[in-house]
Amino acid sequence: METYKGKPVFEAAKWMELKDAVARCSEKIEPPYVVKIPAGTKAVGSYAFLDRTIGTVILPDSVEEIGEAAFFLCRSLLEAILPVGIREIKYKAFGISALEKIDIPSSVVTIGPYSFERCRNLESVNIPESVREIDTGAFSGCKSLRTLHIPGSVTSIGLAAFCPCSGLEHIEVASNNPVYDSREDCNAIIETSTDKLVVGCKNTIIPNSIKVIGGFAFCRCSSLTSIHIPDSVTLIEDGAFDKCKNLTEVYISNPSLLKNTLLNENAQIIVEKDGKRSILKIGDLTGPVETDDELYDGKPVFVASSSKELAAAVSRYGDQVQPPFVVKIPPGSNQVRSYAFAGDRTLGVVILPDSVKLIGNEAFGGCENLKEANILDYVSEIRERSFQYCDLRSIHFPKSVVKICSNAFWGCNYLREIDVDAANPVYDSRENCNAVIETATNRLLFGCRNSIIPSSVVEISDHAFSRCEYLWEITIPSSVERIGNKAFNYCKGLNGIKIPDSVKEIGSYAFNNCSSIKRIRIPDSVKTIGKGAFYNCKNLKDIYISDPNLLQNALNDPSVTIISGFKHTPKTKTALITAIREEIKRQGSQADLNCIDTSAIKNMRELFNKFKTFNGDISEWNVSNVTDMADMFNGSDFDGDISKWDVSNVKDMTGMFDSSRFRGDISSWNVDNVECFFPMFCYCNLADDHKPERFRRNRPADAPLLEGKLNWMDDVSFSLSGDGVCVVSGDLSENHENSIWNGCDLAKLPVKHLVIADGVTEIGDYTFYEWSPIVELTLPHSLTRIGSSAFDWCRNIKQIHFSDGLQEIGSDAFGSCPVSKLELPKTLTKIGVRAFDRFEQLVELNLPDSIVSIGTRAFYGCSSLRSVKLPARLRVISESLFSQCKALEQVQMPEDLERIEAYAFADCLNLKSITLPGGTQYIAHNAFESEEFDEGGLHYSITNYVTNINDCTVSAKEWDGRLDIPSSISHGGRAFIVNGLNFYGCKGLTAVRIPDTISTFPECAFSGCKSLREVEIPSSVTTIGAEAFYGCEALRSIELPDAVTEITENLFKGCWRLRKVKLGPNVTTIRESAFEGCEFLQHLPLPDSVRRIERSAFENCKNLVDLGQPASLEFIGLYALVGTALPFMQDGPVYLGNALCGFHGNMPDHSCLEVRDGTRTVAEAALRGHRQLESIIFPESFKSIEYEAFNECRDLKHIHLPKSLEFIEDGAFDWTKIEEIEVPWENPIKIGYRPFPDGTQIYVPVGTLAAYKAAKYWKDYKLLEKENCASNPLRFVTDDSIIIGRERKYSVVLMEKPQRKSPWNLYGAIVPANPDVDARKIVKDLLFEAFRDTARYLDLTDWSGDSYSPEEEMDYASQRFAVIDLPDDAKPQTQTFDGRKYLTDEAFYNSLISGGVEWEPLNNE
């Protein structure tokens, strides 16, 4: 094996290949690894290596491109060897890696945005003379970078390109740089033309010539302590000194310039003016709350070791500081004491000093708002329940932590990322698994909602995922032998689990209260199942197990069906389909069908054609006798595990996965007996290494010959050798509407050389269209005609071997091929339209004299073509025949030429002279028209050659940035009207006036004009294209004409300084991301004409507080208002115009949302994930419920849908608890895919059942007719009362509890004292279900697993349910039951009648 610096080198192009290479290695190699990209690779793909195990990467000379985030988050990557040839290092290519040094090759032109962000160990970087652009944030966060040299080639440096680089000490710009300088050895980068300082460091001395200090110039420069700002400075842009925490002295004569700089509050502003000196604080300019405490993200840091000390520290501020608070444990403390902050909901961030080594029991337990805790590299032990029920999102365990209790992070439901330092001797988070694994034992200690269990784990420890309520799915690898006690306890969202046949033991309460699991299969390998393993799995229907005795103490629900052995034993395909239909009807589309014995089945052709939505479990099917699997999963959603199937007897797999979603690994299948398989994977994006080796694209050169026929074209056969030569024979004359090869399996095999066999006379239209693998093409002598688009868009063909006999080449036959030499046969007579257009490598063209006709644009855009000899028999040079052949210098005309049509040689800029035959009768006036010219500092393009100019851009090298576009221009004795423009990327443009001859802005018209501040748009403009002002960072205000009706996609995205926008009265639509990131935008009253606000339209407009209330608003897209200040105006439902767009504040438990009258729509995902919501009542004005509006409202049970409703989008109420719905519509309204949960019972009006069963998506639900459907809405349980439905009445038995002053206080129920049980939910469920029928008393104390006194139980009940006070003179009767006193129905009825509430008492039983 090749080695590098003594370590073995693994060859891989992506992280999965690295994983496989390491696994194949005979000896165990510890990370970090040395990775070499395979020779011949041209591009490293985006996100190719998100892997912390890489230490060194070696790129071969063939690599030309490094994709976005290719090595992002490679935290162990210390060295990257880059070859010459790379032109661009793309977005986040090496972000957050451990690089210490980087030598950028001399071929690189662009260093992309954030390409080396947060490479905190990067000490030196060599920027070569080839680099022209250093984009936004390219080296942001490179704290160890000491010196910086900007070469003369760099002409663009993006915003915050070196912010923050707090370690920078020396900055130098080459003296020959035309755009930037570092005058007077100032240790800064200065924009020469504007005298603007754009990047500074701790040793910067600002020269007296500087006028502007740019935004983020010194941002986060923590080593900067003092700065002197000269009198020449007139502007300090926002954020120039943001978070310079050690900056204590600022010398300046005009302190008002510092108002918006986010200067450190402790900094002294020393004002020297007229020989006098005064000292100010930033508060003297801006007036914030004064504090002596350390700040963290603008909030004071309180030093405290317990909740009591925190409360005392906070009290000093009164109401000036609001929770959640930032707390710092006192320096010198060696531990955080047990229960120090337990249950403190005011705690938001905790900062541990270096001295803390131990975090005690429940130290932060129950701190429900604690989102951030830094565990430093000194903490060694984290004890029981230290952070249980906290709101933590990510945790990093340093190498010092050697003891973690498995229940330390119980109930941290929002935890998404878990990371262990690679140097930790006890624990690891191998393979980016988002879990903690005990290294020595391979036990998974605990995980989170995003965990992926590595294949090396042998045990899932006790409590590993306990109370991880947002864990939806998890795959247990076949290495796991034990699932520990309470391993998945209370994983309520876990909707399915597959236990592999390696598991031997399932611990006690392992899946207790996993209420979403519907069925589970216990493999024969399991020998022990602990007590309560499947307790309280209320939706569990079936358990498949060979030995039911194992479940003796594991279940507490007698309704669960225990199935041992096979449930169905079909002998025929028909019987098999019947069994599948029965199980899918019973279990749903994700049914476990392993209960069907398939050992007798031989034919499975088209088996799942009638069950296309099936995506369940068939992994254990016995298919050893099956011979036919053709089209088995054609068009199916199936993507399950079938890797262990024995398909050794299958002969036909034609179209087996055609157009399916299958992505599984079947590489181990034995397919030696398969005779027919094309197109087995047509339009199925199955990874090549997941296919059987026989069917892969990258087959070895000595692989056996593949032979076959296309199943839909019996007369076409092929053979493919291992070296990529494919011979096609048969009848190819049939015309097609699209390629017969594109998307099929043969198109994905490594065909390099296509040979059409002798005997083929004609190739029909589109026969080989867009077959990209072909590099070489050989055509036979028998061929006479090539049809239209036969080889069009075969973009890799470099050689075409024609044979004499060919007479006609059809339209678009060979468009856009990289052919450099073209030898056409002497028998050819006709070339069709665009037959060889855009042959950009073609240099010379010698057309045979046999040709009599050449279609229009046949050689259009052959940009390298220099000389042409036209055939002697040609009479007409057709329209645009050689247009855009910009390198064309010589043309030999035929003697009998009669006509040269329009644009025949247009834009042939190098064609200086031409000799025309004497018999030429007609030459179009624009046959030799040139398209471009410069006039008055502007570059114009003429595209219709008559009177209009459709494009103009800046051409002048020196100008002041202001531009007045003329309405007309004269050139060559002709007048042209200017009616188009394009100033994309014109960074020097500051102001522009547009003439009234322009009515339309094209896409990206001013995109990237970073200095543009003023735009004057005339009233003639009616349309502004997408991204027209994208990234115009200096733009502050703009007024759009009244005729503009649509704010297009990304129109003002990234215009973060934009403060004022005036929209016309006719705007109807604001498209996707139109104002995204406009951080300074505060007020934008939308006109009443606005109907739609699409996805992300105002996302991250952080200061936006007002959009008006547009009366016609009908739609708000996903994320449209995310990150704005709009939802924080008031608590409760948030409305915009006629749309419900969100909910602010904490929604009370068991909420009933009654949408206000007049509301017409609810925004996409507006209330997604509000778990407290239980019922919704919509007004009769409502028209539409948009995409995922109430998705994942997991306690939502009841909705009232109005008759006015017209549409319900995809997933609107999916993942809720809705089980039945009544709909009022005589004709089914339009609904999207799965708007309600699977299995929802829908009641429809009488007489409409047939219409609903025929309607798209309605037919997927259970439908029944009902009288007076949805006639009355209901009211449900709220926080402080029980509101009874308009038609239903309930009788409830309440328990008495004596008090000192009040004779009786009544409670809804005795609730369990166990805090693990949601008492209110139990009470609510029983009120609506149990009490409705026959239940008499409610006593749930026996449900508790612990021992509590009756007083403790009743005290807990008083905290969890509303109190109803009876009048003092009430004397309710009681009776004794089970040792306690209860109100009788009659007493309760009488007491409530006096309050005016009607109740229906139950008869005493």
C-alpha cells in the first residue's frame, strides 16, 4: 500500500468510498487518514467529504474543480495538497477544518465565499498572482493567521473576507495592485479609488488620507486595544468595530461617527478638538443600559453558583434585564454542586470556568430554557441527570471528560448534535454519528434525534435514547446484540423499529410508551425480553415472534395480536396478491409483509404494480424459486432492504426497478442466470456501487461481453465489451419523440465507442439523443440517412467516422459535440438545419462538392472555425449559416453562388474580406452585420439589426460611477433606440438614470452592483426581471413604477442596507426571496392589491415590523416571514391582512384556536409543530389551508372545516392526532397529497360518496356518508375551564378536597403522582372518551410506578388541573368508594346547575 509520511494512503473520491477502503484494509488503521483522490478525477463533488477522520488530502493533477463544501467540517484535516489546474475554490470548500498552512496553486482565479472560514489553526496562506477575487467571508474566523499579502492581481475583496482574523499582525498589498493599496505601511487594505479602509488589524495605523472605514473592517479584532481615527474620516460604516472586546481607547475628533459601530461599551472615546480633550463612553452617544458586568451577545453575564445567587445578582437590575439570563460559574470553582440550578427556568446560557472538573447530580436539571452550555477541556465527570429536560441544541465533549452518566441528558428533546473530541481516551462519536460511544466496549451510551448508530456498536445502553420524543426513526445495525433497559423509553415519535437478527436481549421497559409503533418483529436470535419492554405502546397492533412465552411480562395491552409463524402461505401469484392486499389494508402502505410465506411462488412479474405506494418490509421473503421478476417494482415507491434475497434462479429482471424510488444495496445478488434485464434501472437513480457488478457502469476491461435486446424494440440488439465498445444492430429506422437510450441501463454503462453495425440503413429521429457516455462514433457503409436529433446533445463525442454511402444528415443531428475535425462522405447531398451547430472545437471545414443543400444555422456558433471551403454545387448560403463563428478568417465561395441570406456571416468579427462570384444575385443587407459597438463610454449590442438596441453595458475604463443612459444612439450613420440594459456585476456603478424607452429589466440587470446607491426608474417600466438588484449592498431606497405588478424572485435579496421601498398600487405578487436579508428594512406597507407572498419573501429582514394589512392577501409561503420582527408584536395568533401567519408566545396547553372572522388563508407551515394545539375552528370566510400549515401539531384532534374552503395543500394536518373529520361540501374540493394523517375517517354528506371516491387524494382515505355533516363546530378543554360542545353534554365525577376556609374545592380528577405522565392529557382524553359512555369514577393513582402519599397525589393534582369553587352554602352529597369520598352525580349536577351550566347526569350504577 502507498504511504505518505509513514501512513497508508487510501484512494477515495467521497467519504463513503473512504469508509469502504478503510473497512477493506487488512490491518486496523486509526484516524486521521491520508486520502488521495483517484487519478483522472476532474472534480471533487460538493459535500464529498463531511468526515472528521481525514488528516491529509492529496489531489491529482487532473482535478480542475473543488465543489461546494467538499471538505467542510473535516475537523482533523491538517494538510491539503492542491495541484496546478484548479481555477476556483468554491463555497465553504475547506470551511471549519484544521488546516495549518495552505499553498494555493498559481492557476486559481477565485477564492469563493467562506472557502476557508473558521480554519482556526491556519497560520499562513500563499495567495498567488493569478487570484483576482477573494469573495465574502473567504478567510473569516482564521484566528491564527498572522500575516497577509495581497498580490497585484486581486481586484475584488468581498465583505468580511478576513473578519474575524483576530491574530492578524501584518497586512501588505502589492505596489502594482490597481484597486487596493496599503499606503504608508499602514498594515491595512485600502480601496484606492474611494480611500476606504476595508480590512484592518491590531497594528493598523489609519493614514490621514482615509475617508471611510468600511463595514466589519476591524470586526471581532480582539487583539485591538487602541485606535486613532484621523480627521479625514467622514464615515464609519456599520459594524466597523463590532465586538472588539479589548478595544479600550478610541481617539477621534468627531465622536458622532461612532454611533452605529457596535463599539465595546467599556471603550473610552477620547475626543481631541481645539486643543482640548474629553472622555466619553458609547452610552453617552447611544444611551443603552449601563452595566459593570461582562457581556455575552449583548446581555450581561451574572456570576453565580446557584439559583439563589443568580436571583440576587439579577435583582440589581430591576426590570431592565429579562430572562433567559447568562450565568458564569465563579472562577476557581472546581464543581457545579448537585441541584445548584435545578428547575431554574430563567437560565439561558451557562459559562463554565477552566477550574470546573465535575458537574453534579441535576445541577442544571429542568432548566427548560437552557440552550447553551460550554463544557471546557477541564471537566472530567458529568453526573446523573445533570442536564435533564434542558433545551440544549448541541453538545461537545472535550478530551478531559472520562465519566458521563447515561441519563445525564434525559429529555433534551431538541438536542441535534453530539460531538466527542477525537483525542478523548474513553468516548468517541465515530463516523459523525451524533452519539456518545464508549470506545473500549463499543456501547452506545446516549444519542439524540439525529443519531446514526454505527455498524461497530454492539450494545445500546440503558436509557440511551430515553425520552427522546422527537426521534422519528432509527436504524439498528446488525452488530447490536443488546438493547438496554429503557433504551427507547418514551420515544413517542418513533414510528417504526426493525430489530436485527443479531440482537439477543431486549431490556426492561426498552420500548415503554413508544406510542407511535404499530407493529414489531422479534427475530429468533432474541432469547430474553425484560419486564414492560412494550408497556403502554397504545398503537401497537401486531408482534411477530416465534416464541410468544418471551412476552409474558413484556406487554400490558391484551388487544395486541401475537403472531408466531407465517400468517399467509400462498401457492399462486393470485393468492399472493390477495395476501398483500389484505395486509396493506390492515397495516397501511408501510406494512410488514414478512408474515407471508413466498417460498412456493415462481412468478412475481409486475407484483407491486397495484401497490405502488407500498414501502414496507419484505426483507425476509424467500424468493429462491422465483424465475420472473420483470417490472416487479416498476414505478413503485418501495425503498426497503432486500439485500439478502436469493435471486439465483431469476431469469427475467426487465424493468424491475424502472422509474422506481429504490436506492437499496443489492450488490451481493447472484444474477448469473439473468437473461433479460434492460432496462432494469431506467430512470432509477440507484448508485452504481449498489448494483450487482454485472450491471455497473464502471466494469473492468476484462469483464465478459454483455449482450441483450431492448424489451420494447425486439429488432434492436447490442453487445458491450469490457473496454467500452458497444455494437448496435437491427432496425433503427423508427422515429421517436425522445431517445430510446436516455435513462435506460445501457445508457448508464461505460459505453465509450458506439459502432453502428453494417446493415443498418437508417437511424431514426432522436434515436441516440442525449446519450452522454459516447466519446467515439463509427457509422457503416450501409447507412444512407441520419434522422433529426439522432445524436443531438451527445456532448462528449470527439470523433465521428463517416463512411461513403451516407446521403442525408437531418436537422439537429449532431448539435454541440466537441469534434475538432470533420470529414464528411463524398456521397452526402443534404445537411439539415442546425446539424452541426456549436461545434466549438472545429477549426477547418472542407465540404464535399456533392452537397446541394445546407439548412439554416447548420454551423452556427462554431467559435473556433477559421477556414471554410463551400461545395461547388451550393447555390444558396442559408440564414445564419456561419453566424457567431467569431474566429472565421477565410471562406472559399462556389462559382455558381446565387444568394446570401440574412445574418449568414453575422458577428464573424475576424472576417475582414471575402471574394464573391460574379453571378451572385442577392446579398441580404445584414448578411455580414456585426452585433456590438462602443459609444460614449457604453458598450451596445444590436440584436435585431433594424432600429433597436436590446443590450447596453459600461465600457469606459475611467468614470465617476454615475450613469445617464440615453434613449437613442447613432452609429454608422444609423439611429438606434435603446430599449434594453444589462449591468450585471458592474461594481463601480453608484447611480443610474434609465430612459423611458425601456419597459423591461432583464434578469440580473443590476445584480452584483455592490456600490449602486441611486436608481431612477421611469414610469414606462412594466416588468423587472428576477434578481435584477440582487446583492446591491449599497442600495438604500427605491421607488417602483405603478405599472409593475410583480416583485420577482430574489429581486432585492442581499440588499441589506435597503431602508425604504415604495411599491405601486398594482402589485399582486411578491415572489420567492424577493426581500430576503434586507436587514435594515423596517416599514413596507403593502398595497391592498397584494394577493401572494411567496416562500422566504421577507426571510431574515431582522428589523421589519410593519407590512400593513393588505386586504386581498390570499397566500403566504413557507419561511416568508421567518427572522422578521413581525411575529413579536403581540402574544397569540399573528395575522397579516386576511392571512393567519403564525403564533407568538407560549401557546397554553390543550388550546382551542378560533381563527378570527374575515381570515381567508393560513400561511405555509404557520403553526407547524405547536404541540399544545388540540382544536381549531375556522370562520366561514376561509378559502385555503396552505402547505404543512398545521403539520406536526401532534396533539391536534379536532377541526371544524367551513363550507367556504376551496383548497387544502399537501401535509396541512399530517402528523396530528386527527382520526375523523366531517366535511360539508357537496362537491369534493381540491386537496393536495396527504393533507390528513393516514387512516383518517372522513364523513361526507349523504349522496356524495361516489364523487369523493373518484376524487384525487380523497379516495386514499376511509369515506362514509353522514346526515348533517359538519353542521356545528365544537368547543373543547381549555386552560381554565371545560367548554361543552353545542350538541353534546357530559357528566363528570369530581373528587372532594377539604380546605380551611372554603368548604369544598373540586378537581377534575385524581391524577397520577408520577411526573412522567402528562396528567392533563390523561384527564382530557378521559373527559372526551371514557366519561362519554359508562365510566363512573376516575382514579389513576395506581398507574404510578413510585410510592406517594394521598396528600402528595392530591397536591400534584391541584397543580395540574383547574379549580372550580362551589358556593359556601353548597352541601354536596358524597359517597365512599375504595376508601375515598367522591361527589355523586346528583350532587355534582345540582351544584353546577346553580352556575347556569347544563349537564346531563349519569344514572347511578
